[in-house]
Amino acid sequence: MKHQPYLLDMKSEVGRGRIWEGSGRQMHWFIIAYILILACPCTGFLPNFWSRVLTLSWDSHTHQYITEQAILNITLETLRGTKKHQGSHADEQTRLGRGFWRAVGEVAKSNVAIDFSSSTRSDPIYHFDSEHVDSAMVKLRQLWAQTLLSVRANEYQSARHSLGQLFHSLQDFYSHSNWVEMGQRSIYLHLLQPEEPAIPVAQKDTRTCMECFSTTCRNNLLSSLSNSQRDSQLLTTGYFSTFSPKPQGKCSHGGILDSSRYMDAKGGINKDSTSPLFSPHHYLHMEAATLATEATLTVLRDLRDTVGHKTFFKLFSVKQVPALVFVIDTTGSMFEEITAARRRAFSIIQSRANSPGQPSIFLLVPFHDPGVGPVYETEDPNQFIQHMQNLMALGGGDEPEMCLSAIQLALTHSPPLSEIFVFTDASPKDAHLFDAVKALALEKQSKVTFLLTEDPSYKSRGRERRKRRSREALSPDRFSLYSSLSSLSGGLTIFTTNSDIHDVSTIVEDNTAADKVTLLHAVSDREMKSKHSFRVDSSIKNVTLHVTGILIECILTGPSGQTQSLLSEQGPLAELKHFKGLYHIRLLAPIQPGQWTLLTKCDGQVTFNVIADSSIDFLYYFATVTNETHPGLAKVEGSPIAGVPAFLVLALIGLAPDEAASFSHVTLLGAAGESLKQVWLNSSSSSSSPSSSVEELVGWVDSVPRVPFCVRLTGQDSRANKLERVSTEMVQPTHVQIQVLSVPPLVPSQRTMVNFDILNHGPTRLFNLTAVDDCGYLQTREPHSFLVAEQGSFRHQVHLHTPATAQAGATITLTLTVYALNSPDSNYAVAYLTVVPPDTDTSPPSCSAARVQSSCSPICNESHWNISLAVSDKGHSGLAALQLQEGEGTLTLFLNPTTTDGSLEEVQPGPDQYQDHRDETTRGGHHHHHHHHKVRLEKGDAPLNVSEWALGSSQPLWVRYTSSCCFAQAELLVWDAAGNMKRCHLTSGEQRHLRNSSRETSGAGQITLTGLFFIMLGLLWSPLL
């Protein structure tokens, strides 16, 4: 379900069935031929958009679609519930930001990777196959606990990875089991809630299916497997292929790609698609998809209510402004540079105070020799300014210094799509880290810009200002690694002076604003005239040009033909400011839409970068067709393989609902901006899906270029102006791949092995492998050399030892790089491993009603009802917090149950809770309320921390809820210390009890009106199939 990370509604997804128009029609016969020769197994909802093409089931709901739609809906639901929220539903979709859609894509990618990874695609535990229901539920609950651990540790990338895996298994349950066939119309609470009623799984010797000899199998389940009477129901799931031997009489997964469909009992029960060729129970696909969607929505709501709205928005990078990330050399010569960084940070913070444009995270990594760090990270701009004020330039020593180590820390701690600014005057001492740093920058799509106050042409470093002990000649190429890193990541390398560093640092302010897009990024050769053009469309505002190097001549021409010599005259087109190493050019309003041209002559290498404000942008990745267990497009990890075909998948973001933009092709551009290849896209227009601010396009690259390139998207806006966007990172084609086979959790005091394959797409040759982690857990760090045959592979592993002191929830970033000896071929893989406790608590708290009293009369506001509950934790973590989520009454806490006179002993604060008159503090994400007399909660209060009450892990806490009879329902949320949550639904009136439909973490819910609509739609479609 993954290769459509950005589909937002059924209309938009079905609309994208119009594949390959224009030159894309060449793929028509390829698709048909591919389906005919496809002879591999297939399980689960279909992975993604291309899966629907291959199975000819255009209206099927995929893993990707269900996941993305659910995240979008809960995000918008949460924004609407925020008091600060203003604006329409469609406007909010447009303004969610590039970071949001990348985060959603990460979850969807992790979801779909379950179908493509060799370690999970055939494992029944991840797919609820072959009646492995109990072990699959254990895995689900472990993934939920791991997600919470990561979120609490602010390790959001790891959390998105485990959340995507959880969604895959959860969604597959409804497609692979007989839950829908039993007439169930609500989700199965027991999957993530152990205390909810469970339906037994059929024994190994229990027959579950009858023979079916057609592609559509109706009524092929035995009566006990399709019975709507709960006391006689049995669960089963289809057996897939022969991975788990299928006993006689068991149900198969089914479909033309499942080899077990010929075994007794023939046929199958999967509801993966609407195609009878692939799904014997295709007529129930919509019902299964609706329940899978509801289960996904429920997990997201429980996650939001557990971690809080603010953290939920951070998890998905909602409206995230780029982080302000500084890497600063703190040796004694760096006084002016540190002052410039401090002033620039202060300027950014002051100018954006109390506005949505304030950076989301402030991060600083100092370095010298040999010290690196510590990393300082905060969300408080005032704290960051104070920390910068205390930063001093001290010490010194011989060049070089540990710059790449500091950049590695910055990349590890900063979110994806960050801009990292490095202030230094020294070359790198740790050049061995270059490949790992390059891999992290490309994987996170973060840009690295260097501000160097050192002229590389100097032959010695004997200047007084640095007071180096060494005066030997230094190479003028000693900064080449910096230039390479900035070039491939889409950043800049600026050689300036101490006197100009403050003015040059304006680039920091230019680049760390929301909704920045790139219109041009190119490098000109030495001492040559060059011509570069960029286009301005109707959505563009505030165009800024950054040019590094030395210009001899620079003529700017506007769309109307008007020209301005920027170096020698002022004019109506642009304003130029020249500092040592940087030309800062700003187009003057009103900016004319159309093509702008720069004609330049330079002295040495010059880099051009044009940025502007616009919400319209794109994300992309390369993919290949996979048919191992699921037909679909699998994302290429690392760099693509040169000289072979691949698909290019693009997600367009930020299109306003009334924006009738269309996109025709992308151009693969070389480093100098030259066109290497045009790739035509499937014809699509945002007007076809007015409720969507994201559109996905697919292009066929017949041969990936053999030289580095970037991607430029071309289209047309609603006013017929050409629309162009450039993704500035340079793709590095190669002939070697790394495929990580497993990403296991890390357990303190234990040894962990990570397996991977090296795939050689070139001749027989020697390779070197380097492994680096950011915490020092690797047991061996020395490069490993090995020989790989032509078109061959090599399986290897690295070992990590997790110390006993490792913090649960911490993420270790493992970077693997491989390069061929005597060849420029190299590639990388980045894996995020999470530390988990050895005995994870996956059991949620419980609520049980002890006493209900009601005196409700016809005049509701003159009468009241109350209910007394015993709240306890079934696991070993202990109760952590309570919150009244819904209800207009009051919740009171007690230590003891009801006495003979019906009264309760109210909770009194412990002795240590009186000190300092602390009425409210924050720990672990929940608020501690310390009251001298009573502990009461009302709707809207922050979660009440109860972990410090004198309670044993098994001793219950008693609560009483009292409300006017005008409000008959309430909802209480209860957490344990492990983050497991219980939803307790309180009800008065005729029921007068704690509703059995209460649900815990990732718990239940009823089918919404939207769900009922999908069910009706599925029933209408089924006769046609």
C-alpha cells in the first residue's frame, strides 16, 4: 500500500487510474504482459497505487491509501479541536507543510515495506496469516509499546517506523480473517486490548473451509466460521502459499498468486482487492477496508490522547518551520563567527516572535579538537539565545578539527528537511566519516551549508589570529569535502572573511523560513560564460538569488525582455548586495511571472541558488517493480542503480483547492544545470480532486543516468504560466546496493545482529564496508573488505552490544556505507534501532464499576447521577495518570472503597507533595496537581499524575464521577507508566453501568457514517464483479 504516499481521498485515488497518457502509452502492453507472467504469491491489502494497476482493481483500497487518509483525517480533526485553529478544511490541507507529507510518507513506507522486505513479506506474524493470530497480536502490542517509547523519547522517525508496521498488521487482520464474514460491523477490540472479550481461534485439526472451484468464493466458510452468534464463533485466517504447511480443510488466502489455493480446501477468503482474480472474497473488500480504516483511526486517536496534541503534531511535523541548526567551531580564532551566529539567531527569533514562522527546534553542536558536542537542543527561543550568549571561543590547536563528527551529530538530532549551517575556518580531521555524513544528509534530505572564514588559496596557517603551532604548507583542496557535501545535499560553501561573516549569515535567515521552494540550483565551470534561467509562476513570492564565488559579469533579464547589469547599475528588476564570497540578489516587486535569465561570467567555480516563497512543492523517490510476495512498486533505498530502468514517483504538495495546475514532465539535470533526460508523467490535474492538496504522479525512466543529477518538475499554473520546482539534492547513481534485511529492537545488556545484503550490479570486484553508529554500540568499527562476483550478492552482518544503562526509547542511528575499490561506485543504508526494555508492559489499566446512584427526574438540571469506579493496572508498571476526556461533571479521587455509610475517603497529598507549594509541575508528559485538600478533575484539565500516590502496583485507585442528569455520558482516560491507555465510558440512565464498549490503547470504536457509506458502496459494486 505504499507507493502512493500522498493520496487523500477515494475520488483522487481512483482518478489516478488514468495512467500513462501521451508518451506513457508505451507502458500499456508492458502492464498487460507483466500481469500475465506474474506468478508470485500475494498477501495483505494491496500495497500501493501500482498494485491496483497490476491487479486491474482501480477502486481497491490499499495499505498506503488507508494509512495516509487516516493520518490526514486525524490531523485535521485535531487542528479543528485546537482553540487557535482558524480556517477551512481545504485551506488547512494546503498549509500542513512539506514536513508533514514527508512524515506521512515515512509511515506509509514503513507499512508497505512489510510486503517488500525479505524478512517480513512471508512471515505470517506480520500479516495475520495461517491462523497465527495469537503471535500476531503479541507483535501488535509490542509495536504499540515501541511507538510510545520512541515518541516519549522524542525519537519521531523511529516512532513513525514502528507505527507503520503496526498499521500494516492491524489492517491485514480484517482482510485475511473471517471477521467480516461473521457479520462483525465494529473493530476487534481484543487485538490491542487484552482484557476485551476474545474469540477463540480454530484448532489446527478443525476444518474451516469448504471447497470452492471458482474465482469468486461465496459461503465457502463452515457455519462455525461465519456464525453471527458470538458464543459459538471461531476465528480463522487464510493460509498463504506453503510457508506454513496448510492442514487439510483449512482456508487458503486464495487468488491466482497463492499456490495453496489448490490444496484442500480449495479457494480462499482474502479481501485484499475488488478483483476476483486476486481476492476470492472481493465482494467484501469495502467492508474489510472500512473496518481497517476505523481501526487505524482509533490507533491514531489513542496515540494523540496519550501523548497530547502538541507532541502528536511534532510526530507528524504538522506546519513545521525548518529547525535552526548551527554547527560551530569554538576554537580561539572563531570569535567573529560565533558573534555572527549569535546575532543572526537573535535576529530570526526577534523578527518572528509570537508568529507561526518561529523555528520549531533550535539546535547547536559545538566542536574543536578533539572535543565534539554536547548537543544543545531546545524548543524555547529564549533559552537558545541564552545558551548562545554563553558560547565562547576558547583554546586552539593545529588544524584540522572534528567538523564532520559535529555535522553527524547535527544530522542525527535534527528532523528531516533541515538546513544545517556550519561555521568554521578549519578543514576536517575526521575525513573517514564523510561517507556516513553524506548518507545521513541524503537520507534525511537535509541541506548542509558551510560559512568558511578562511581563504583556501592560503598556503600556510601561520597567521597570528589562529595562533597555530604548525606552519607547514597546507593543501588548497583541504576544504573539498565540505564543497562536495554541500553540493550533493543542495547547500552552499561560502568562503568569506571575519569582517563579512555577519552579512553573509543573512543566508541563514533566508533559508530557515516556512514554504521555501527552489527554482534553480546549478554550478558553473571555472572561467566560463554561463546562462541559467528560472521560472516564476503566480504562486511565487519573495524571490532571492544566492551566488557564491566571484562574478565578473552578471546580467539579469526579466520575462518582458528588460535587462539589468547587476554588478554595475541599480535598476527596476533586482537589488544586489555583495559580500566577500556571496552575492545576495532580491527581485523587486512586482515580480513578473515568466522566465528570468542570468547571463554570467565568472572567475572560478560559481554556484547559483534561487529560492522563493510558495506552498507548491514536491517530494519524490525512485522505485522498482517487485513481485516477490506483493505486486507493487518498492522504493529504492539509497541511490538508484545507473543505466537500468526505474520508476520516478512524485508527490505534489500545497496545491490550493482552486489551483488548476497540471504537470507534464520532469527533467533530470546535471550539476551544471544541463538537461540529461526528460521523464513524462501520467497526465493529472489538481482540479480532478478538489478536496486534495496532494497529488501523486509516476514517470518511467528508461535508463537512470550514470552521472549525478537533480530533479526539476515542470507544469503549468492556472494562468498558463510555466511552473517549475527543483529538488536540489544531487542523486548519485551507482552500481552497488545495500539492502538491510532486519531492524531488530535493542535490549539492554544484550547483543543484537543486523543482517544486510550487498548487491553488485557491476563486474566482479572488491568492496569495502564501513559501519558507524552514533552511540558507540558497534562491536567492530574497522572497514570490512570482500569480493563480490559480477551481478552477485554478499550477505553480511554487524553486531551491536547495548549497555545495561541504555535508556528505553532511545534510538541508535546505524549508517552502513559500501564503496568499490578503484571505482567511484558507492551506496548507503541508514537504519534506526530502538532500545526497548526486556519485559515490556503491554497490559493496559482497567476500570470496573462498584456503585451507581441516580436520582434523575424529568427536570434534568435539578437532579444528579454518580458512579464509583475501581481503577487499577493489570501490568507491572503501575498507574500513571487520569484525565476526564468527555463529560460536564466532576471526577473525585479516593484511596479507599465505599464505607458503610456510602462515603469515600478522599485522596490526600503525600508529605513531599506539600513542599514549595507546587500546584502544578510536568513530568513524563502529564501534569502533577498537588492540592492540600481534594483531588478533583473536570473536562479540560490536564492529565492528573497519580504515580506518586502511595499505591502499590496492584492496589486500585477509587474514583467517583458526579454529573447533572442533563449529561448522561462521560469518558475517563487512564494511563499506566508504560503508556498503555484505557478508555472508560461512563453512562447513566437505563444502563447505569460502565459500558462494555470501553476501550484501551489502540482500542475500539464503532463504524462511522462514512464507514457505512463505504459498506453500501461495496455491496452495490459486488454484483458487477
